Amino acid sequence: MTLLSLHNVTKTFGGLTAVNGLTFDLAMGETVGLLGPNGSGKTTALNMISGYLPLSDGSITLAGHAIGELGSERIAHRGVARTFQLVRALPSLSVGENVLAALAFRKAPLWGREAETRIETLLSDVGLAGRASQPADSLTYIDLKRMELARALASDPQLLLLDEWLAGLNPTELRAGIDLITSLRQRGITILLVEHVMDAVRALCSRCVVMNAGTKIADGPTSEVLADAEVIRAYLGEDHA
């Protein structure tokens, strides 16, 4: 069953076309990589899917319902959650309070003891068990990412958008991050991830969509896409194709 469908999605900023006619589908339960060199339009695509940017043209549907004209809050309430390239924490709050903020603004808000129980479960799921009272501004980089992921999961999403969530991690942290995303996939969450760490892409993604200069240049099984001459050329230049 198709969960997410983009058809001819386009975004222009004045005379610049950042995304040009992007079309692809995600089946329910898939983990798909959205790849491409810097500036290829990947984050802009995520911003349109999640409602942070309006579409210039085209359509986006989620479970058969059009979401391309909705704002980010309404799209979130329909089951789309995301992380950002730069972690957006509330530094003056505790770890638990950061997650509570997400629980309070989801479609079915949680408060009180029920929220406390859910916070502990979410933090345990991402490797932060027992750390709800810790100040958010004292977390390490990987733990800030864990907290951000807990906030995204607080909405019980059916579609999770990860924007370079694994970037900047050391090898040990990367392995832990891959295992964590694998556990989310095993729970049935559909995942679209923007990523430059190819070891992670190979480990996590059965399929990849590749963009270059705003346009889709490849879509298929990960091993085939990463061996495609046009993809190699986009990443490494003509001499490597």
C-alpha cells in the first residue's frame, strides 16, 4: 500500500528552481534514502512534505489524502514527524520537558501521569532511559539527536522524515544510530531519510531516490542506484563516472 506519493512536486524561489518535478512513492513500512550532493533539493523536498514550505506546483498525498496545501501542524496531526539537520532543542528545559512539549501539541495531547509514563517510554526507546530530569543543554551531540528523535516519535507518526540524523557521529555512535533506526523500521514506521553516510544508507535502505540540481536522477534498489554512473557523476564528477 502506498503511504506517501509525490507527483511533479516543484519549488521555486524567485528565479531559482530548488525542486523540479519530483515524483516518487513510498510504500507503507519502507525505509527509503533520499540522496544527492549538497544543494540538490533534498531538504527542500522534506520541507514541502512536512508543510514547512508551500508547493509551487505538483501534489503530495498521504494515505490517499492530499496534504500539499496543508500547514505543518495539520500535516503533523495526520501522522508525519521529522527531525532537522540542526537539532532544535529547548535548552532551558529538561530532557523530559522537551518531550512533554511534543506530547502537549500532538493531535491527542497527553498531560500529567500519563504523559510522564509516555516520556519514560520514549526516552527508553531512544537510549535515554532515566534521564528525563537532565538539563537539555548538558546533553552530548548524539544524545541531543536522541532527544529530538524522542520528540518526533511522541506524535506516534506513520511517516518519519530524518534529515541527516546520523551526520557528525563517531563510528560507535553511528552503529548505535543505525541500530536505533532499524528498531523503528521493525516497528512498522515508514522512514524517508536524507543521508550522506553511505554505510548507513546501505544498512538501512532497501531503496534510494537520488536528486541532483533539484531533479530526480535515479530511483531503485540501493545497490543498483549507488552503482549508477549518473549518480556517481553527480557525487564525484565526470572523471569518476
